[in-house]
Amino acid sequence: MDWIAWDDTLDTGDAGMDAEHKELARFFGRLREAVEGSEGKAACATVLDNIIDHAKAHFELEQRLMTQHAYPKMEQHAAEHAMLIRQVLDCKENFDVDTAASRSALMQFPEVWLTYHILFSDKELAAFIASARGHSAKTQASRASRGDRETP
């Protein structure tokens, strides 16, 4: 069962980022299944570990893209990543499958964590990267048409 219903509003326009986001959404769907199926704390912790590992790898990819394209909001975006990782680690540490409050907190977590970050921060980043790539491609095409060569 999909926890986060993926639709076009969550697409950033960057195929790589979108694929990673969809994978995270799939992991969150698996977490929901584990919680609702009362699979126990160990099963939920395993899924949370998968989410943490995938998120860290995804955030490293975004960090490389931000560095490569000199993203002006890189520090703010990286701080969000650090906060999101702290939140999921806290969630994992404090999760108790046997309490309604813990289950409720966990059930709200992905929507805020994944959706908010995608809709605001990642869409802005993807637009910046697309613009930077477009500018770079235009510059290279202009140089090629003039016969200019880049110096190494």
C-alpha cells in the first residue's frame, strides 16, 4: 500500500531525483505495512534502517549536484538534510509499536518529511539545476558554433 500517493505534483523535473524520491516513498509504504500489520519493533526498525540508508545516499547525490552547480542555497538545503536524518533517527529510537501515540507519530512522519522537502526544497533545487544545465548547454553550443574551444 502506498503511504504517499505519488502524483505529478511531487515530480521535480529531474529524472534522477524523482526516481530516488519514488524509492523513498516505496520504503515508507513498506513501513506503513509493517506498522499496520503489527509486525513488531524489529521489523519496523529494519525498514527505518532502509529509509535512513537510502536517504543518506540520496542526500549525498543532491549534495554533489549542489556543489557541482554552485547552488546558492546549498547550506540551507544541507541543513534540512541533516535535520531530516536526525528526525528519522529519533523516530527509530523512540518508536514503540505497542503505543498508539508512537504509531500515530510515525504515520504522520513521512508526509511531513518526504512531501514537504520535495515540494519546496527539492523542486527549487531541481529548477536551479535545470537552469544551470540549460545555460551550460547553450554556452557550449554557442562556443561550438563560433569554433571556440574550451581550454582545460
